[in-house]
Amino acid sequence: MKPIEFKIEKKLASSLGRAGVLMTPHGEIHTPAFVVVGTKATVKAMTPEQVASVGAQVVLANTYHLYLQPGDELVRDAGGLGKFMNWRGPTMTDSGGFQVFSLGVAYGKEISKITTITDPSFLIPERSLDSVIPLAKVSSDGVSFKSHLDGSMHYITPERSIEIQHNLGADIIFAFDECTSPTETELYQDEALSRTHAWAKRSLEKHKELEQEKSANSSRFTPEGPYADKNVHVSVSPRAPQALFGIVQGGRSEKLRKKSAEVIGAMDFDGFGIGGSFAKEDMSTAVKWVNEILPEEKPRHLLGIGEPEDLFMGVENGVDLFDCVGPTRIARNGTLFTKNGKINITNAPFITDFGPIDEGCACYTCINYTRAYICHLFRAKEMEASTLASIHNVYFIVNLVDQMREAILNDNFFEFKESFLKQYVKKSI
């Protein structure tokens, strides 16, 4: 039994974009699709039922955080990630590799998935494996982490990352990698890429070993109920097979990105992730470099990207899946998406505004509540503010990517892109 199957339904004539269906043990994902991030086995401020109600098809959780708390073995004993968090659809876990970046060179800085490389304070000088990094230290074998919870030390290798992810039991998991910043030197990018490729091979080997063990440990049972008298024995696996995606890195370098796509694309992965922290001006070309090389018949996931203009870019350049914590994170701060751009709902003009957050929006929040009420909840510091704001933002982004999919199927993607971005203003009001 294959862990996943991917079928391309329609391709864009003049670009790499496509619409497809990704079949997993817990349901189909119609692509392109936005993956909602539930870092600690929860989408902050939302119940699983609310996440499903906005049209989300799949949820991604963070390996590093679940390993620290409550522990991957506890999640395994609970029946896996989906059962543990009561999410009935497909699930994904990242590898923990992003924490190499966020707890390392990005620690204490405003460096994120989209980095301003022109800021000299962000530039990272020459460094080596002996460099002292605040909460994470990279070696050729793995990464030492200092827990942000209690200061305890942990060591994660590619093999350990795969073991943890198998315990978590998501439908799609990722190979352990080193996420780098575009502000790194090219020398360090090259060194990090070599580690990522070596770790990818080790991740794949460990994954296949664990999948074989899973198959060998399948049990035989005699059915009950209507089949009890038919002397039928059925072989079943206690855990569904899991798909492993390899991650392409390479920073800003065309040479390194293409090299990584060739190396990772040649390995026997079920799909691929495109990783790294990006400079805004580089992202479209970097994604295109990679997807022109990766096997067309396998799904591609752009990690950590969720702004509308970036989603259009990704879809146009052949990305099938996206994830980003951004929609819920900014929602909890009162920043909300509208078709005219972002608004800060706490601002004074919205105190007496009795319209919906976004005119014509079909989300639960917009149908039932006004801008004035949401503004009041935030100003009164009520917990419901984060919930209603998150419902809207997640719906907005999930629905936007769904519209991109429909536009591909209807042969009007570029018209839809032009129309949306002409109206959408990036600056918040």
C-alpha cells in the first residue's frame, strides 16, 4: 500500500502551476491547498471543528514542540496526532529542522521566513561548526537544542527526527534538514546544503526501516459481527503508512538551489518540501529553479509561506501545498485580511463600524459579527476576540487558495491573479 497517491488534474499552459488531488490514508487533499498550522497539536484559539468549518483540509504540527511537550511517545499511545487532537483529516509534521534556524542564527532577531537582507544587522558573519549559537548548535551528525521550556539539552539526529515523527503518526512527514537564512555567507550555505543532503539520505533510510517494521508487525484477527461466522482472517497494519518528503535548500544561490533539487529529487521520496528563509525579491525565482527540476509527478510543499501575493507566486510556479502560522498569529494581534488589504481591527475607525470584517466574506465571523464588535472584544481583551479573528483569517487564506485551484481548472488563473492583486493593498490600515 502506497502512503500517498498524487494525480494532476490540470496544468497551467504557460507556467508550472497545476491543480491536483493528493490521496492520503485520512482523506483527499485537493491542491493547491493551504495547510493550517497547529504547532502544538492545536490551531491556536480554534477548535478542530472550527478549523474544519473554514474549509481546511489538512493540519501541520511541529515535531520539535511536540517532542518537548507532551512527548512523542504519549502522542503515539493516544493513537497518533489526529486522534490526539481530534482532527479527522490528513495531518503533517515538520522535521524540527526549522528550529535549527529559529533557535540558532535567528534567535533574538527579527529574522523570519521572509528576511530583509539589506538590513546590515541581519547579516551573518563567517562562522563554523564551532560557533556558539544561543539555543541550537549544528554538527555534522545532528543538532543540539537547548529547550526554551526548561533549559534542558536535547540532541536530534536525522534518525531521531524520523523516529519522533513516526511516533506522532502524521500522514506526511519531512526529512531532517538545516534551514538557513539568505543572510548567511555562500560558503556556509554550501556546507549546510551538504549536511541537508546527507541528513536526507539518513532520514530516508530510517523511514524505510521503520515502515518495514510497521508492516512486519501487522496483526491478524478474526472479524466480529456479520463476518464472524465466515472464518475470514484479515491482515491489517496497526498504523497507516506514512509519506516522507525530502527538503530542498540552497539559500539565495541559483547554483545551490538547482543542485539541491537534483540531489533531493533523485532520492526515493514521496514528495518534496522547499525550505529556507527567503529574501522577498528572491522567492519566485528560487521556487521556479527548484520546481523546474523536481519530478513533476510528485507533490511539492513550500514551507512557511502564507501572504496572498506569495501564494499566487507559489501556485504559478508549481507549488501544491503551503503552510504558515501567519494567519492565526496576526489574527491574535488584531490584524485581519480583507480583499482590500489588511486592517488592524483595534484602530479607532472600527469602533463604530457595523459592517463585516470583509464585505461578501462567507466565514462564520463575517456572517454573524460586525467590525465594531470585534474591535470591542480586542479592546476589552476578551479571549473570544482571538477565536473570531482566527476563524476569519484562516477562512480567508484557505478560500483564496481554493479559488486559485478553481481558476486553474477554469483556465482563468492569471485573470483571477491580476484582479485580486489589483484590489489587494499590502499595507495595513
